[in-house]
Amino acid sequence: MKHLTILIATLFLTQIAIAQTTDKSKTLLDQVSAKIGSYKNIDIAFDYSLDNAKEKVHQKTAGNVKIAGQKYHLNFMGVEKIFDGTKIYTIVHEDEEVVVSNPASEDGDFSPSKILSFYKKGYKYVWDKAVTLDGKKIQYIKLLPIKVSDVSYIMLGVDTSSKNIYQVEYVDKKGTKTAFKIRSMKTNIEMPAKEFTFEQAKYQAKDYSITKM
């Protein structure tokens, strides 16, 4: 709509189309968010990839995150993060170190507990491609940052049948694409409270350094 050389009629029709796709996108995202919000807990196994063809960077790994309300326990790239509802405990096993911090100081809008609601602020929505992957119909929605950001856009893939997230791709302004694909999702399962508890004595016995921020 910022292209000044297009005809007024074309601009008018484009505005209508954008309004319609934005409404469809928000409706689908809200359905996903409402469904996930109804679960008592979630156990997600995911595949992670990072690609930049220009820099010849290609990385792949896997991870797991358990979420119950605002609490979470993330295992990713040799690092564990536990949020017990008050503090975040970042456990770096290679360095035998634990860093204790407040959630507001580091996790921002993309913490695991907010992964299905971050889109509600700061983005415009565009109804994008629909494809069939792994036998599932996946509808992609492109999220465009409203404010200046290092992220060019985010592609959010939704399984239209289950209304669950299938994939999230972040594309930055340097051409780096970071993707998270959900391999499996278990919901409303037995999840002991200790899953979200940091056992300080356990790490002190291993001589891990514990630093409070």
C-alpha cells in the first residue's frame, strides 16, 4: 500500500484483500492459542535448523520443552533452562555452571511459555501459502514486525486439522533462516512437579558454579 505509482482502484482492492487475510490469520491464530491454552501441560519434541546460504552456515539439532502454565523446562543444545514460576535457572553442563536470573531480564516475548501468544502484539498478519507436509495440511501465516526489528518476518505453519503449530521460521535481515519444527506433542500427561524444580544441592555436589544475577 506504500507504492505510490499503483492505481487507486488497485490500491483499494489490495486494502480490502489485506483486511480479509489479516482477519483470517488472526482467527486461525486465536484458535490455535485457545486450544493450546486449554491444555494442563505440554511436552514438545522439536527439530531445530539454522541456515544461511551466503555464509555457508548449516546447523541442525533437536530439543525438548515441557510447559505447564507459565513454568517450563527446556533442553536445547546442551543447555537446560528451568523456570519455576519465579526464577530462571540456566544450566550449562559443558561449563559446569548455573546462572539464576529473573524472567524479565532475559526471556522477553519468545520464552517457551509465551510461544503461542507472542504474535498478539507487534505484528501484522498475512495469509500465506498452504501446503501438504507429512500428510498434514499446513497453512502458513506471515508475521511482519510493526516496529524496526532484526527479524524480516516470521512464517508460522499451522496444522489446520489439529489447530496445532507445525513449524515456526524466523528470517532475519541478513538472510539467516532459523526454523523450529514440532516433531511430537503430548498433552495433559503425568508431569511431576519436580520437572520444574531446580535442585541446588544436586549441582553443588557436582561442583557446578552457581551465579545469581
